[in-house]
Amino acid sequence: MDKNQKINCTVETCKFNNCDKNLCNLEQIIVEPIVGCESKQPDESMCGSYECKCNND
């Protein structure tokens, strides 16, 4: 059974962020580890699907 999870996002510079609702517009995101970071805290990972709004060329 698929879950209908919402990805909340406050990264306003990402082109996939709906800033009005603080939601990610992508159906799925890629979460990837930060190389060399083994803190066991949230800073150990990042969104690999990020694209800057500035790159609309």
C-alpha cells in the first residue's frame, strides 16, 4: 500500500518549493548522505533533488 506523504519544505530558493504552502511539488525526492559526515543527526543527509530557482535558463 502506497503512503501519501507530504514533503514539507521551507527552502525558498528551490524551484520545486511551493513557498505559499511550504510544500515540495515533486512526487518523490532523493535523499542522499553528506560525504564524511557521520553525526547521526539530520545534518548527515540532504535533498539530492534540489534545483535553484535561478537556473531557469
